[in-house]
Amino acid sequence: DVYKRQLLSAVPVIATNVGGLPDLVQEGISGKLVPPRNPQALAAAIVSSLQNREEARRLTVEGQKIARHLFDVQRTAREVAQIYSQLAPGITTPAMQPCPQFAPGITTPTTQPCPQ
């Protein structure tokens, strides 16, 4: 969750190359990955980001684009609905309607009223 927030923030992401982080942070595209337990590599990545502002800005912009795509609520809802339809082909999901008074771009099932 911390890395999701950092990808969406206005700073470049520098993360250790462990666990699922390489799925979120793409080396040289959306941030920098350093080996775990390597403070020298971490320091070098931080210094590099501070010295090369153009690269840091590019990493930040690309990281924000990737994070917005990966964590888009509508896309995630569609993918979950698709998985459910594959697992239970006879069951359908309700149609969705926009709920602009709740949040622009957020939808709810048509069988439920928009939240007030």
C-alpha cells in the first residue's frame, strides 16, 4: 500500500527488489529497484534521483500512469466480474449506473440506488 501511494505521489519511487515490488515498480520505467540489504545501492539511487531531476520527473510521471491503470476501480471491478462469470457462467452481474453525486466515474448496480 505504501508503494501504491508513492507511485501516485509526485516523487520517484526507489524500492528494494523483493516480493511483489517488481510488479509495481518497473526498473528504469516507473522507478528504481535496488538489491535488498544494500544500503550503498539505495544511497546511490537516491543521490542519482536528486542529481538527475529530468530522469526523476520522467520516473514519477510514468509511475503515476502505471499506478492509475493498475489501481483503477472500474477496471478492477470489470476484471473481478469477468473472473466470476468464468467461474459461474450461469450467474450474471447487474448492470451498472453512474453515480455522479457520489463520485464522478463511480458506478453502482442498477438494482441499488446511488448513495446519498
